[in-house]
Amino acid sequence: MLGIVILAAGMSTRFGRNKLLEMVHGETVIERVVKNSLASNADEIIVVLGHQSKKVRRVLEDRKCKLVLNRNYHKGQSSSVKTGVEGLVDRAEAIMILPGDVALITTRVIDAVIREYLSSNSSIVVASHHGSHGHPILFSKQLFYEVLNIDESTFGLKSVINRHIDQVKRVEVDSTEVLIDVDTQEDFKRHLLGKDLVDQEKQ
């Protein structure tokens, strides 16, 4: 079984309000990320809630994904990663980690990472552009223990990747979308507003 953990617990401090609830072409950012994940070849989707969990839960309540609450979301993203992985660790062969704000990442990219894992059985598979690591990132079960012991003070998931850099398999993507972070309202306007995202996941 292959699962996806979507991180939707952050406080969007630099954005000024919850960026996951911003509207893009008639749906919220988090709805789009969940929709593209559900359309993929993953077997199960877990969304980790935290900040404004009731509001985020409300927009996702009709989606076929599992919603879990990270009560320690204020401690940083690592706590949300661990909360999500804990919900899958007993049955998953591999787990993909996907930030909740990556509305540009398509089902096609998600499935490309999954296919690479299934064909190579690598411990870590990551989407990349011109050699730069982006999202999503997939970890095999051999690394679940290490993922469950990450900490913000030691750079979270980056520490796991750095320890096993020789085992990382890159899936090269021909666009910059796997590298884009939407941290500020300026980022949102630049990368999402005005983009033709309709049916993008089919491309």
C-alpha cells in the first residue's frame, strides 16, 4: 500500500492568513492539492490538520481522504509529518509527503514519482527540476523509523535525505512547478493567480 500525507496544519505566518483557504479557479488551494492526490495511483490519502482545523476540515469533509489533527502543529512542520506518517506506518510500503500549498503539482507528477518508486524500489524518490529537489518526496518503509524521529532543530526531512543522499532517485520534471513554494501573498499572485490551472492535472 502506498499513502500520501498532505501537510495542512501550518499557520501561514508569512502569508498573513491561511493560504490553504485561498481561492484558485473556484476551489481552495487545499482542495486542489487533495483532488490531484485522490486522482493519483496512491491507495490512501491522509490530510494533517492543525491551524484553523475546523475551517480546513469544512472544505474537505466531502473528500475521500482521512483527516487527522496535529495538536502540536505550532512546533513546526516536522510534527505534522510525524502525525501523518503515524497514521500509515502500520500498513504502508511507502509514504509520499506533500505540502498542502503545492497547487501547481499535478496528478501526472505525483504518479511519475510513484512509478519510479515501483520500478526502482529506491528508499527515497523526489521530483526535481534541473537537478534541484522539489515536491513531492516519497520514502520507503525502510526509512519510516527515521522519519518518525525527525525534529525541526535538525532540519526535519532534509536530515533524512542528507543521510541517504546516495539512495535518492530523482524524477526530472520539465517545469519549475515542483520547486515553487507559496509563502507570501506576492508568491501567490505571481505563481497562482492568472495561471491556467483548469484540468492541468490531466496534462
